[in-house]
Amino acid sequence: MTNHLLEIDRVTKRFGDYSAVTETSFSIERGEFLAIMGSSGCGKTTMLRMLAGLDQPTTGEIRLDGKSQNGLPAWERDLPLVWQSLALFPFLSVLDNVAFGLKMRGIGKHERHTRAQTWLKKLELGEFAQRNVSQLSGGQRQRVALARALVTEPKVLLLDEPLSALDAHLSVRMQALLRSLQRELGITFIYVTHSQTEAFSMADRVVVMSRGKVEQIGAPKDIYRQPANRFVAEFIGNVNILRGAVETVANGVATLHTPLGFMTASTGGVTARPGMETDFFVNADQIALGLQPQEENQVSAKLLSYKFVGSMVTLYLELPNGDEMKVSVPEPVYDRVGVKIGDMVHASWPASAAQLFPVTE
């Protein structure tokens, strides 16, 4: 038996002349936590709605366990959706909210309340069973919505930006809870988000979408370290993109002539020929910072500003050609270098930290 639980096969969804999803294909494995990530309007929520049966594909096919889901309404699919707005019933108790899906399936009151209580206890909500949902905090309501979706023990759980309304501290706690639940239950989670932090901290694989198409699918680390194209690199946001003309190529390393001087970068499997213009990138956290260059590629730049993000400091540098470069270093490194705004500093990196992008026309 194939391990593909869900298959999206050349799916397109149009609304009039507008194509929200275009000729998209990918598969989702059993027990996988898959995140679909992208900016507003990229097609991620439309894709989730088609999986849930709230919208139907214009062309293409969605298959669950090898069976076509095209034409099936939402209530005939075992694909519950946890909404961004949670969509809880304000006139019902917490217990009755969780038991609602079981009631719609014709399960008796005693059994559905027993199963609902079990899930409330798993999500540390047992003591709130008789409360009205309006009396709960945002995080508690979020867990009620999860319990309501999971009480039916589905094969797949769909989640549409469920943490977007929570404060940062609570969001981090809920991320840990979601990942722990998913591993414990073995249920396939499909999670739509615009947040890189959420997607990378929870998902086994991430789908990056733009303008209705998939730009890259891969493990979080692969997408972070090896973005497939300029769009993905800019969306991830922790890279510096440079441009140069290839001078030589040897042993998988290209030497490039750039406005900042000669630099080297890994070809990363890209066919590079002398004379061709190409973009290449280097991650901000793979650049060394110092008063003297430490690696083969180096630039002298002026510190414009900086910000603290946890234990890391991100510095924004002005390059000699007027472009900006980001450098992320641990706080002790920043303190040791001892630079202040307006000072000149060296940013340097090895060829292995930089990589060419495929040439696009």
C-alpha cells in the first residue's frame, strides 16, 4: 500500500478569471505534519478549503487513500478543519462544543460526553467542561476547538492559521502542544500559516506557495539553507542576495566578479558558465563579524542599526555600493566585537556558505 494518504494531482481553482491555485501537485504522507506557507493571496487557504470540501477544484483531482474526493461535500469527508476564528458555538458549554461532531454522527449522549470528557482531559480542560466558551481565555478556546476536531479521531486534521490571534508567549506554548499531540496520535496534520516560525518549528515538511503555485517543498532545514529560488529566499528573509558575473568554475565553486569585488560561491548543482550573470545568496547567520576579515569572501561595511531577537543580534550593514546586508550573530560575539552604530566592520564568509540560484529568464 502506498504511504501517500492525500494526493493533490494537477489541481487548479479559478474564481472567474482569477486563478487562486494553478496546476498544483504534491502528496501528503500518513502521519506527517505538513505546513503550507505563503503570504496573503498565495493560494494556501484555497488549497485547504478544497481539501476540506468547502470548495471544489476547477480541474485536477484530490485523492484520499486513493479515492477521489472531487464532488464530495465537506460533511462526507473525514477532514475536520480548525478555523482561524475557531467557530465555536457561544450558546453551548465547552463539553457540548466538543461533543457536537459526535452528535451529528448520531452517537448517543452518554458515549459522546464520555469521549468529549476524555479529550478535554487530554488538553487539560476537564475542569471547564460545564463552562460557556465565552468564559474561557484565548488559549483555552483554542484547545476547545482542537478537542472538537480530534474527538472524532480523523485521519487528517486541517488547521487554518489557528494561532494567529494568540500572543507570542501563548503561541509558542500552543506550537509545542500541537506538535506533541500530532506525534502522540499519529494523525496527519495539514497546517496553513503565513508564519515561518510556526511552520519551521512544527512541520516535517513545508510547502511554500506564491501566486497559486508551489515554489518549493522540503524539510524546514532544507528550505532555510537551500531555497530553490529568489522568491523563497526573500520570503524566508534571513538571506542576503548578491549578483555577479561568473569568471571561473572549478570543483563545484564559482568565482564571480561583483560590484563588491571578486567572490566565491558553491554552484549547488547549478550549471554555471563563465560570463553569465547570476544571483547568489548567503545566510545572515553564516557570516562572520569582526574588525578584520575572517573568511575568503569579505566586505567592509558601516553599521546602520541592529536588533536583539532572543540570544541573537541582527545587524544591518550598509555596503560600499549602497546595498544593505544582514548579519546575525550570537549576543556574546556582538559584545566581543564591540561596534556601535556608524562604525565600520568586516563581514566575511566561506564559499560553502554562499550558493548560486538557478538562472531565470
